[in-house]
Amino acid sequence: MKVGILGLGLIGASISLKLKEVNDDISVYGFDKNDQSVDFSLSKQIIDKKLDLGALLDFDYLFLAIPVESIKSELSSILDKISEKTLVIDFGSTKYQICNSVSNHIKRGNFLAAHPIAGTEFSGPAAAKKDLFDNKVMILCETENTNPSLLSSAIKMFKSLGMNIKTMDAIDHDRHIAYVSHLSHISSFMLGKTVMDKEDDEQTIYDMAGSGFESTVRLAKSSPEMWSSIFIENKKNIIESLDEYILNINNFKKLIESSNQENLNTEMKKINGIKEILKGIN
Amino acid sequence: MKVGILGLGLIGASISLKLKEVNDDISVYGFDKNDQSVDFSLSKQIIDKKLDLGALLDFDYLFLAIPVESIKSELSSILDKISEKTLVIDFGSTKYQICNSVSNHIKRGNFLAAHPIAGTEFSGPAAAKKDLFDNKVMILCETENTNPSLLSSAIKMFKSLGMNIKTMDAIDHDRHIAYVSHLSHISSFMLGKTVMDKEDDEQTIYDMAGSGFESTVRLAKSSPEMWSSIFIENKKNIIESLDEYILNINNFKKLIESSNQENLNTEMKKINGIKEILKGIN
């Protein structure tokens, strides 16, 4: 198997490690705009060779593990350069605009829109973990537009990495993910900002922050470049989710202002239901 | 040592376990308005005997590990009933109003206002862990109003449990904790609500929620009764923190709306600084 990976960040480097673990006969070619990430990945045998962007023929899979705006701008010209047997798979966190950018491309069948629900707050190839995808969900969108035999190979390959496959409409994907993932990141970044703006003295944060603050603010460590790109691509859904979030906070604030303990309790008891839902994760 | 604990929740039961571990000669008397919590604590030897609220003489320490509103309403009458050698210590998450409620009490010296920066999202004696306080901070407020010899014994006792002591003005404590702890809880509860209101289908949350959502929404599993009481007691500071949080979200939303990637990156890079601050925790 010959695999090319564009983007040697957490996702690109982790999938390479796992592919190399489960396949004996595999060569992974990797590229990153950051030369240090390429050198690091070569030295740690995360990849076997540097990928030449001018020579994209004869790959089985080409993974795009780069920011969503770069996927959108590069995907069409990448499809121009590949051979019939290659399947290009993107791992962007939004799907509609990416699918749309190649909907009329003559090689649309050679593209699969995918979103691995996996990640940590860390970035770069040094953060790679070969078990990152174990038992995680891989969401595939608009699979009806992918060549069926290439699709079926890809599904088999993802399952061999230990992933569970779900399919979803691209528009639905982007709307749901705005709530379930993108909103979490913004709420966490803004929590970090609000606390840091207020607390000049880092020692006070040290002393008073328990594990509650730590877990809630964890996502505020995430990569700005990756997330600014996602926020802009999924702007419409994210703004809708932020408006609802702000509305909910304002309503909750009113309950606090009026010392309405009964309604605060009722509200929080309902939200405690998230316990049962979260049991399904992991 | 003879210890009484009012409130056999996570905090009360955990401190009992730890006190019994580090002291050979100790009897712990526990009370909870929930009889099942008393029975459970007796059966698991978390406490030795049920505490009789009419017999509060001769204790070395009486810990109040009950909701802040109950501390405020009970503290004065508890001080009425104790002997000179007893130190009453409350573990409420707000401190100013509690201190204020007994500022003129003749036995004010027998009271110490404390806040252990420790906890999990779980509640009740079954969630107790004897290592809950290991290397955690115990914040003490208005220590100048506690009898010096009782204070010095209490500090020695908390250190024997593995805790680090910090002192702080009660008003400062409440203002800082609104940002560093209370705001985290509200942002997490509201994230849970926004996602649950939107997603009728729990399967979608299962499939799309990665570890990011899980950690950000973790605090939404917390006890409604405990937190509604805290939110109302610390209303003024919490509303201030919520207003700043909402303002920050609205400004961030404008950057997304105008696709201002440069400013989004600059903003998030600054917030990434929380990484260094969080290294100090644990």
C-alpha cells in the first residue's frame, strides 16, 4: 500500500503510525509546510519518505490532514494530479463547503469526505499517538458520490484501524458538529480569556483552580490556526449555536439574579441528564 | 480526637476517610439530612457513629460540609451549642456572607472559614476518596478572627492531610472564585443545555462527541442543590463574571462573522497562554 499524507499534525501523524502498525507492506509519504514537522516525522519513522507535491500519481490513499480552508483551496487541484486508483480523503472538521468545492469535478468519485471524531488539545507530530483512533467514530459524508469500490476499500481500511463508521449528510454533519464540538471549543477559549483578563496574578489561578476549571478550559490549549479556519468555514452554524448558548446563559443569569433556587435546581437537574448520554462515549 | 461532620457528601465523607487514615485515636460522628447517606457511611466505616445535633459538646472539630445557604443559616446556632475547645470549620465555596453571619458572635473565635479546592463532578458518600485532598489547596479566610491556638491546631491538622494552606480576604476569595470556579460550572451547564436542547437524538451526541465535548461538559454532572446555593450566595460576583464572559463571546462572534482570521488567531494565541498557567496545577 502506498499512502500520502498532507499535513503532519496530530491527526496526520497519528494515522500514519496506526497504518504502519496494521500493514506490513506499506510506504507512507508525508508532507507538511513546516519543514521541522517533516524532519521530525522522518526521524521518528512516523513517515518513510517526504511527499513530493508534484508527484501524486500511484498512491492508494492521499489523506488531507490540513486546515479546512487549505483543503477547500487545494482539493480540486490535487484531484487533477492523481491517478484513477487513488482515493483522496480529507479529515476536515467541516464537510459541506469542501464537498461543494469539487461537486462537479470529473474525478469526484476519487474523493471521500471524512471526519474522525478523535483528537486531543495538543498539536504537531510530537503529539501523535497510534491509538488515537481506537474505537473512535469516523463520519463519512456524501458517500454516494464516491466510487463504490474505492469507498468499500476505504471503509475496510478504517475498520482495520479500529474505527467505527457512520455516514451522514454533509449539511447535517456541519450543523450537528457546530453544537457538539465547535461550541465546546469557543466556550472553553472564552472561559480561559475571561479568567486570564480578570486575574493578573497567575498565582491566584494556580491556587484557586481545581480540576473543574482545568477540564473546562482544556480545549483553550488548542491550535489557533486549525480552529480559526473551522470557525470561519462553519460560520453560519456556529453563530446559531453561539446565539443559543448566549440566550441560555442570559436566562440562567436571570434565575440567579432573582435568587430563583427552585428553577435553577429544575434546570440543572435536566442538564444532569448529560451523564447518561456521556456514558455512551469512550 | 473527636470529630463531628455535618454533611456526608463527597467532601464530608472524603475528609473523614483521610482523618481516620492519618489518626490512630479518632472517633468521627457524622450527620446528614439524608438517612441513607448516614447508613451508607456507617456501613462503610466512613464514620464511626451518627452525630446527634443536640449534643455538640466536647468535639475537637466540627466540620460543616453542607450547602452554603445551610451553613449561613445554621452556623450561629451551632456556635451557641459548642464548648470552648471546639473549632467549627465550614467548607463552603463562598466565604464573605458566611463570615458576616457570625462576625459579632461571642464565639467567633471558635470558627474558621475554609474552602478546600478539591472535588469531582460526583456527589454523595459513595463518591468519597481518601486521596481527594492530597496536595490540594485549603484556602482560609479571616484567620485573624479565629482563636490563634485553635487556628494553629487546624493548620497542623490540614497539613497532616496533605494539604497546602493559603490565606485570603473573604471578599477577595468570593470575587476570584466566581471567575476561576463558579463561571466554569455555569459555562459547562449551559454547554450541556445548548447541545441537549438542539440534539433530540442522543445517538448523534454519542457519535459526534469526542473527548473535547466530554471534558468541557463534565461539570454539568454536578449537584444542582449544591451549586444553586453557591450561585445565589455569590450572585454579585458571578453576574459580573457572566457579563464579561458574554461580552467576550459576543466579540469573538463578531470576529467569526467578519471572517477575521488574523484577529481570531491573535486572540486564541493569547488564550493558549493558559497552558503555562495550568502546568502549575496538579
